[in-house]
Amino acid sequence: MTDALLDSLADDLAPVRPRSSARDLGVLLLLAGIEAALLFALGLARPGLGYAMPAMLGWKLAAPAVLALAASATALRALDPARQTVGTAALGGLALAALVVGVFLAQGTQIGTLDPASGVGCALTAAALALPPALALGLLLRRGAPAHPCRTGLAAAIAGGAWGAALLGLHCPNDGAMHALVWHTLAVAIPALAAALPLARAARW
Amino acid sequence: MHRRHSRRVDDRAQWGTLMAAAQQGDARAYRALLGELRPWLFGYYRRRLIPAQVEDAVQDALIAIHAKRHTYDPARPFAAWASGIARYKWIDKLRAQTRAPEGATQVEQSVGGHESAVTSATVLTALLATLKPAQAEVIRLVKLMGFSIEEAAARTSQSESLVKVNIHRGLAKLAAAAADDADDSDSDIAGDRA
């Protein structure tokens, strides 16, 4: 190989700002904050977001928010090529633990009905709310260099779905245990499954 | 020998500094870094790919390092970052090879004549499998992949002195195993002759 390639790469050099997972996570948090503010500004936030929250409302807000933070941090950390592990199994464990907590909290609360009509509405709303964070994650993944694009894409997809479900918790007025456990779990799972392949592709480099 | 090894360690310690300067737009530092990375990448791929693919893989890796230079965090070791990129591009090459039509792969592979390299790699893998994982890992890193003792210690979470001890003991075991194999071969040949 001649030195031509090295010379052309050096000639092409422009200053770059080293990427930082913390800064990227800050961008995602800002985006989620803007979405939440819009929900309030447009009068789409549900009533009763006060101190005395029903157990299932607390779960609907906290469980996906924790999962979203963990999955986002996992995906963003994996964008460093030096990291040879992603942590998707730990994310699966966290999601399962959140579901178990939900089932535990459902004991002694109003069970309610499955109500497919409002459930499908919730799933669609969550998908719409998941779109901006998922797109932002896609852009961040394109800039990264993950050692495992598929697993990183999956973690990012879980993050997108969980962000959507966490924001949905601010909107959905149905606190029935059945509704929360089924439809809000699907609100994470469906967008995550839909986004997994495109995000895995976005992570390839 | 020792002096040359120390100098190599010093040079590599500079790589992170050079990349940090390159991230700020220092083209001379960047050119110097690429010049040092090139032989390292050649060595890396020569041990993993058929000769006909080495040049291509080195170029791919250099371009990837250029395109993804913003993913390097100057606070972290450069060697781990660079070998992460080299490893990804190596796996990419292997994937491309499995996806390629059979005929094309055969033509490409027939160029190099790499039977001895493949045989050596197979034998080496089998020999390393007889060692303790900690010994095999540091021998692979230091003796085969060209990492320094310090880098191997950082990557394996072993202390530097433990890395040295593990290399020493591992190599002694390998030498003994190889000697046993040679004795067995000699006696087989003698048996055949008899």
C-alpha cells in the first residue's frame, strides 16, 4: 500500500468533538422532557398526577422510565468500539423484574377490564410518543461504532419503546391493573420490536 | 531486545496522545499516528486473514478509524479502542467471505497458498486450549496480537507481574506439550520404519 491513503486521510482531517455517552443521554432526556412539556401544554396530560398516586399509576410512570434510562445508557455505552459487551440480558432481566413488581402492586388494587378499544389507543399513542426518542437514538447509533450492532440496536429499541410508554403514563387516565399490565407492557414491547431491526441496521458501520 | 520492546511500549503510549491531538485538528499528529497504526494493523490481520485480504482489511480499518475518530475518548486506553475497530472490521471481512458466492471465495483463497498458516493456527489453537484460560489469554494478547504487558494487564484485569508469570508458565507448558508431540511423532515414524 502506498502512503496515498494515509496522506489523503490526514488531508481530510477536521476537528471533531469526542462523543460522550452522558451528553447523548442528556439529549434523550431533553427530548423526553420536551415531549412531556408538550403533553401538559396541549392539555393532553391526565389528571391526578399529584402526591397521592394510585399504585398502578406510579408503576405506569416509574417502571418504563427506569427501563428507558437503563436501556438508553446501555445502548449509548455500547457505541464505544472498545466495549465488547452490551448488557441486553441484564435489560431483559430488568424488564421482567418491572413486570413482576407490576403484578405485585396489582394485588389489592382495582383490577378493571382489558378494554381493548382504549388499550389499542394507548398502544398507538405510545408508538407515536416513542418515535422522536427512537429517531434520536437512530441518529446517535449512526454516529457510534458499536462492537455488536444487533444487540446495541435491540437495547436502543427497548429504550425507544420504554420512553414512549413512560410518556404514555402521563397521558393515559386508566389505572386499572389489567389495563396497565397488558397494554402498557405491550406499549413498550410493540414499538421495541418494530424498531429493533431498523435500529440494528442504523448501528452497522 | 528489551530496549526495543520498551521503545514499542513508549510509542504505543503516545498513540492516545496523538489521537487526542488529531481530534483537535492536528494533521501532523494524525499522519504520524496512521503511519504507526499501519504496521500494527498489518500484523493484526496477517494472523487472522488470508494474505490476499490483508491489504484490503488494513485499508478498511484505517478508513473506519478515520470515520469514527470522534468515538475515541482521550481518557480511555487507545489500544482497546483501536483493536475494537480492527476486530469489528475483521469480523466484517469474515461475514463478507461467508456471504460471497462459493466460486468467488475459492478463487480468492487460491491466490495466497496459506495452508501452512491455517495448519499453524489450528495447532496453536489446540495447544492454547490445553492451558489455563488466564495463561492462554495473555499469551494470545502479548505474543500473538502484539499488545504490551501493560495493555494485556488492563484488558484482562490481571496485575502486570501476574501477566508475566502467566506468560512464562504458559509458554513453558506449550514448549513441553510441543516436545511431547515431537517425541510421539518420532516414535510413530520409528514404528513405521520398523
